[in-house]
Amino acid sequence: MSNLLLPLMQSMPSDPEATRRWLADIRHHIVMAQEFVSGISAETFKNDNLRRYAVTRCLEIISEASRRLPEEMKDRHPSIEWRDMAAAGNIYRHEYEDVAALRVWRTLTVSLPLLLAVIEHELQRLDQ
């Protein structure tokens, strides 16, 4: 893709249906990740390779989908660390040996519930 087109594409108005799909995808993967760890402790999660890999894959998808959301939507929610969320996908994919299970657990238990509330709010906003 030409570098000349990149600024033009970034400034185009967002497509509400595409935004809805990305928000729904984020919601789906948050819920799935939460279901993977339902009823278990951080210690159990740390020692369960299958759950850790499944949750990490959900976080990769959440990260990628978050990159596609419109900037004006992200600007409405400054409490969400959008840039860090987008960057986390690269860490999960490329620095996987450094991904600490307890950091992923903290993301699951602290960050994802806050993000889910924002995603639900934005989906309701699109339905109005």
C-alpha cells in the first residue's frame, strides 16, 4: 500500500457496521477468555498450559480488533489504555517467552472487565 494513501485512510469516517463487528469480536473474546478461567485460581491458571494459551490467543485477537476501532470512539474512553492494548498483541505474538502468566491473569481480572463495560456501552450507543 502506498504511504500516500495511509493518512487518507486513517482520516476516513468510520463504518458503523465494521465498528459493530470489531466491538462484537472484542466482546466475544473477552467473554470466552473469562469462561476459560471461570472458577480457577491464579495459581491453577499459571500451571495450566492449555488455558494460558487459549486466553493468550483471545488477548491477541482483542488487541488486533482494538487497533481497528475508530479514534473518536477511543477518545471517548481515556481510561482504557488503547495504545498499550494494541501493543500487547505484538508481545503475545513475538515475545511469548516473556509473557508472564500472572500478568495475563491481571489483564483478565482487572483490565478486561473495564474494557467489557466500554465495549457494551459502545455497542448500545451504535444501537441508538
